[in-house]
Amino acid sequence: QVQLVESGGGLVQAGGSLRLSCAASGRTDSLYFMGWFRQAPGKEREFVATMSRSVLRVYYADSVKGRFTISRDKVKDTVYLEMNSLEPEDTAVYYCAANTRYVSTYKNALQYELWGQGTQVTVSS
């Protein structure tokens, strides 16, 4: 069984930066994609970024391209999300997610079997 634990959320001013971490424990060798989704109040959960275990497949939502960077430490079984040039529209609960196989529909939250508890990111204007 695999568990995902996020950390690193907080309050930041617009234009600032935050780094989120997601540590996986358990049978981590079974994981394929590890990534991030977010959910703002009153909105559906949306895809942010994801990366394959080999780090060869990396995908971003258009809204965060050029501002966010996802990385993965295979030794530590941890995935990071470096968020720069944050905007108030980035305010949401950010969730780490993982699955155990390649899927072409990696933007679909239903394709991820494992989820963290979420961490709040608030960007003030």
C-alpha cells in the first residue's frame, strides 16, 4: 500500500513563489505517474502537472506552463512542484496524486488511484 503526504503550502503574495513536496511511502516501485491537481472553492478539481517515474514524460496544464516546474526524486520517492510568479487565481487546495500505469488521459483525476490529503495555497493580491 502506498501513502502520499504533501507539505509546503501557505500564504504568499502575488508574484511570489512556493515549493510543494509530496513524499510517497510503501510500495513505491509500483507508481508510474506522480503529479498535482488543485481545487478552488466551488470549482472542480483540475490537473496541474504530472511526471512519469522515468521522468521522460512531463505534462503541464496550459495555465501553469512557464511558471510551475515539476520534478521527481526517485531515490527519495518524492515529487516537487516549484511554483513561481503566483497569481491569485492559483489559490486552491493542491493535491498530490499517483497511479500505477501509463494513461493517455493523464489530465483526468479519475485515472489516479492514490491521493494525498491536500495542502492549501493562498495567493493574495
